[in-house]
Amino acid sequence: MILLISITLIVLLSCYVVHYTFRNKNRISNMVGMMISMSNSMMVSISLGTILGTFIQNKDITMPTIVAVLIGMVVGYLNGRPVSLMASVDGVVAGIMGGMMGSMLGVMLQPKSAELMIYFIDVVFVLVTLLLLRLIDEETKKDKQKNFNKKPIVAKPIVLIALLVFIGALVFVKGPIFSNASEKPIEDINYASVSNEIYEVVVTPTGYTPNNLIIKAGTSAIINFKTKELSCTGIIISDELGFNVSLKENTNNYIKIKSLNPGVYHYTCGMNMYSGTITVVE
């Protein structure tokens, strides 16, 4: 839900800034037009890059970067074109930079911090948008009475504040409706040591030792990811095993493995730099 609300908010506000700029293009100076185009496109691309990078499970930044950069370039061009070509170029370049930075930030976030960061991005985006609209109003204040038009409800500060409060509730209120099913908290995993074999993997900033475990098919097992100092290895992701967990530092982290069929199952760190395997044999 947070993902959908955030993207919708970003799209609506950025489109309105483009529309508002176009509506007042004859009264906006070139310098101000450049600033508006650059700010809007960079905020759009950073925000979308961060959101998409956060929710890409395999932590590959290729698609989040491409999508965020392209959208940022389009917004920058459209926002600046009513004012001048120079403003469009400024917006396009800002969109490129924002898309690359946002996607890198998104893939580096731990799953437990993702929703908080998205909420922070939403707050910053709304504040910058309100400042841009205020800047346009300042530029056109001499003709304000003549060209008066009511802003749509989505651009009204009180509505935006109410929306941010609602999103904040989704992030901070704990309960079944707001829980993140993709991450399994380590502390909630229960096991019976008498009925499961326990395997140990030492987790360091540079990898997993051993990086291959051999377990028997048809039986459940427990892996103790014993951590010391962590880096991106503190996040373990595996679509094959259903992992998306954030390990605690300097302690034992027990993860229960259900009965598996023979084969090789892979897991990686949060940035897809370090990996390990679990080999299931008869």
C-alpha cells in the first residue's frame, strides 16, 4: 500500500508542477525556470529510484536506474521546455543524476528500514513541491489577480499534510494490516533443537563460511548464521528458499529450513555481492 500511495503522490505532484509551470510560462524568468525544472526532475528521479530499488528483491539496480532516469529526463524536459531549451537541458541532466543516486540508495537499504526511508522521501518530496509552487507564485505575483486559478486538491498544503500523516500511520503503527510479510524477523523464529539438525554459517563483512552447506532431503534443518561485524552480508535474500531477513550483529541468528527436494539452492547478500548455497542430497 505504501508503495502505491507514494508513487501516486509523486506522479500527481510532479505532473502538477509541470502543468503549473506551463500555465505561467510567460511570467517565469529563465533562471527560475531552470531551478524549477532541475528541482522537480531530480526529486522525481531520486524518489522513484529509491522506491523501486527498495522493492527489487534481487537487488539488481539495472531496471530501477533505467526507469528512474528515463522518467526524470522526461519530467525535466517537459518542465523546462515552456520556459527555455536551457531549462530543459538542466532538468534532463538533473533527472539522470537523481535516478542513479536514488536507485543506489534503494538497494542499499535493509528491508526493515525500507518503509521508513520511503516515508522520509515522501515528506521531502512534498516540502520541495510546495516550495516550487510558492516560487512560481512569487514570480507571477504581479499578475496574480488577473491570472488567478484555484490549485487542485492534491496541491493544497492541508491535504498533503493529512496524506503524510496517513502514510506515517502505515509506517509506524504496528499490526497485521501494516506488517511487512516479505521480512521474517529473526526473533520470531521458533525451533526445537531435538527435532532438527543445526548447521552453522559464520557471517563476516566479506562473505559466508562455509559458503556451501549439505543437508539431507526430506528433513527440516536449522541454520545458525553466526554474525560478527556486518556489511551487506547482514541481509540474506533467496527467492528459492523464501528468505528476506536482516541478521542481528554479534549473535546467533537461527533460520529454520523446511523439508526440501534434492538440488542446489542459492542465497545472496543484500547487494548481491556475496553468496552461498545449500545443497540438498538424498
